[in-house]
Amino acid sequence: MSTDKHENITPDAFDLMAWIESGTVATRQVVIHNNPAMLVEYEALEAEYTAADKAAADAGGDAPMSAVDPHRDIDKRMKAWRKRWEASQATWTVRALDYDDIDATCDPERGGVADPKRPVPPPEKAGQKAAERFMEKVNVWTKGKAAAERERRLYIVSAAVTAIETSKGRLEREPGGEPIATVEAVRALRDRPHGEKWVQKLYDAVNAAMESDVEVPRPTSPERSTTTQD
């Protein structure tokens, strides 16, 4: 008799396709603030607070009774700043993409972006000028390939966004529905002064979701262990 923990089972007892289809898709969240200029305001407020602390320490107990403590006013302005900062925040949720999703971003017939055609090198006997023309074509191809890859990132991010949440509410993509962040919208985001970094964060989050096959650590504390002792 087998002493293994799991006995062999038959295909009828275990539906492999049902197990595959029951899986979930990994997601990641990226927080973007579209008003980074506000950081200068906060630095100024912090500087005011530090100066107020120093002034209070220097005065000790010798401050006149009529002196007004500026801390309360600074705190009030900091709270107002925090509300405006949170209002500028958007939390983007992206999901892992499958092969077909990625393949579509490379296929112009499916709305994607293809790499430019690689130039064919001339025959060895073609001569120096032909070789130089070929290198010029290679340089153009290299730049075109980099531009296509940069553009394709917009398509990948657009396909991966499942939800965007702001202080005004949450926008969520329906299963099988149209993208809620169109390629044009993601391009507009990228074209902002800080947009290249924002789109890069979203793109990295998609890759992280696709590589998220990690093992959960085994419990180490006694109260979380599944084993018991008599």
C-alpha cells in the first residue's frame, strides 16, 4: 500500500482544464500625481516649520506674551496642501498580459506597431560605397526600431490597465470591454513633462505582474503553523 500523501488520480477525478481556467491574473498598482510642482510648496512649508521650531527654541521662555505661534497656521496650510495633493493622485491598476495580448501590440493588422524591416546587407563584393550605404540604412533602422519599441509601450500599457481611481471615483474596465486608457490617452500622459517616467512605471508594473510567480513563505511562528503537537 502506498504511503505517499497524494494517491494517483484519474482524469475523470481531476479536471485539468477547469483547474487552468480557475486561475487568476496578477495585477500591480501604480500611484501617479499629476501635479509634481506642488512639491516645491511643501518644501517651503517644511522650511517655515523648521524656522518656527528654531525661533521657539532660541526664544526659550523669553518670548513676549503677545507673540503669535506660527505652527498652527503652518499646520493648517499643510493640511490644505495635503488635500490638493491627494486630489492630484490617481491609482492605476495594471494586469499581466498573455502572449496574444503582447502579439497584438506588434501586429499592425490588429492595431499594433511593427518593427521596421531590417536592411539586407550587400554582397561582400559590392564595394565600400555599398557597405557605407548599408550602414546608413542600419542606423536608420536602429532608430526606427527604438521608436517602434517606445510606441509599443503605449499599446502594452493601454491593454493592461484595468482600473483608474482618483478622488472623483473609480473607472474600471469591463471584462472583454474596450480599454479605459486608450493609446491616445497614454500617449498624452507620456508627452507631459514628467510623463515618460510615469509611463515607464506603468510599463514596469505590467512586467512585474507578468513575472509574479512567487512562492508564499512557509509559516514560521507556532500559532500560524498547520501542525499540532499532543
